[in-house]
Amino acid sequence: MSLSLPDISALLLRRGNAQYGDEAVSQLQHALQSATLAEQAEESPETIVAALLHDLGHLIVAERDGVDEPDNRRDELHQFVVLPFLRGTFPEAVLAPIRLHVDAKRFLCATEAGYEAGLSPASKASLALQGGAFSAEEAARFITQAHAAEAVRLRRYDDQAKVPGWQGPDLTHFEPYMARVTTTAMASQ
Ligand SMILES: [Fe+2]
């Protein structure tokens, strides 16, 4: 069930023109902006790849359901849906920040004054579907997990990666990062 690197690129290019929820950018634009912000912050290649692929689950759901746009009235659990497709292709250092990026938003809402107020309207709406802000106890438990810190940083890139008309590197710039961190020898050929 794992996607190869060419499968992942093809999915991003095929489905990436869909609008990113109610945001003003496409899914592919959002992925590229997120990865670029991670790269500019000198994140590890694994975290840059996680930033690129953190919302791939939305594209998998769209492909599965044969729809162009996700249904924003329900939580697709995209952070989990994507995992079986990536598990054989990337290490835990890529998978964990993807898995945790929704909870990272719930963590930041609980621990950082003003964070929730600064979220985009679409992100506030999905927060409610995703369970809302963590309690203090849930937040304390969340941040002890491996790769939770990377997930929180990824979340900040995610939040900023919604700029309409942004110009930056295209997918070919990030394919070498995926090839570098993949655990599948064949996929890197
Ligand atoms: Fe995102």
C-alpha cells in the first residue's frame, strides 16, 4: 500500500490544484510553501519532507472519494489516513510530525496566548471538529512524545503557508529531499 516517490509526486501534481479547504491557496501551493518555510528555517530533510506531505491525506481522501474538494463539514482524520501510504516509504522522523500536526495545533491553542485568535477562519473551524484546544494535562502529555517539537514547528509553517500568489520553488526542488530520506531503496532510484 506504500506510495513510491513517483506516486507521491504524481498525486501532488494530479490532485494538488484543488483548493486547500477554505484557504486562498491550492493544496500543492500550500505543501510547497510549508516545505519552503521548513527549509528556510534549516530544518532536517525529514522535517522538510514532513512539511511537504503533511496534508497529503486530504489528497488521498479526494482520490478515494472521487471528489475535487474535501468536505469541510467533517474531520477526515487526514493526519492518520495518510500513514499507511507513507509507512513503507519514510522513517518515523517523517511520519510522526505528520501524524501529530493536528494535535500540535490543539497544543498551541492551549499553551500560547493569542495563537488561536491568529488562526485563519478555516483553521478555527477545523479546530472545533478536531476536538478543540487541549487541556493543560493533555498539552503536557502531548509535548513529551517523540517528534512533538518538530510537529509544533511544522504547525507554524503550516499556519503561514497560505499566501495567495506566492512564488517559490516547485516540486522538483523537494524531490531530492524525499529521495534522501526514503527508507525504500527502489523508490529512490
Ligand atoms: Fe496544512
